[in-house]
Amino acid sequence: MERRVVDTRPLRPLGAAMLGVAVAWPILPVHLPPCPLLSLTGVPCPFCGATRSVVALVQGDPMTSLLWNPLGLLSALVAVALLVGWVLKRGPARLAVPVWLPLAAVGATWVYNLTLNPNF
């Protein structure tokens, strides 16, 4: 099974930024542009609802987070794990990830958005 080694060091500040924006989201006067695929075709992409999912999770509502997009919950958990490893100076700087894993996560999320997601 092929594994790709991912250097997690550049992802740590991105995880911090993602969680920081999610915490500040309610007071920011920011409106994201709509998803291009959803706007053009009416079909939600695998990432539709992920931002709202992370915001709901940071605001303490994990069930709403899961309803919006499970990928948002997963990305927030990965971001927290990366940040904890960064702060504690522990955890691998490199992580071996099976190539199929990110593809399977995106594919499963797209199937969820197309079939079960009550928001689309």
C-alpha cells in the first residue's frame, strides 16, 4: 500500500488560522462567495458547508457541525491535534498517510452532501 509522507509543519499555522477565524466568525463582517459548483449546477461540492461546520463546532454545537459537513469536524480535529503537537513540541513533524485516505474522505463527504445532507 502506497503511503505519502506529509510534512505537518506548514499545516500548523493554517490550523491555527482556521480555528481563529471560526472563533471570530460571529463578529466579522465577512460574507464568503457562494460555492461555484453549487451556484452553477445546484449540486453541492464535497466541501459545501465545511466552513459553517467548523464555526458550529467552535461555538460548541457538534451535532450541527456534523449536519453541515463531517469534513469540517474532521478538519477541526486534525487542526487541534496539529496545534497540540506544536505547542507541546511533540508529535511527528512528518506523518505517513495512505494515498487513498484523503480521496476516500472527500468522496464519502460528497456522497453525504448529495444524498443525506439536509442542508442541500
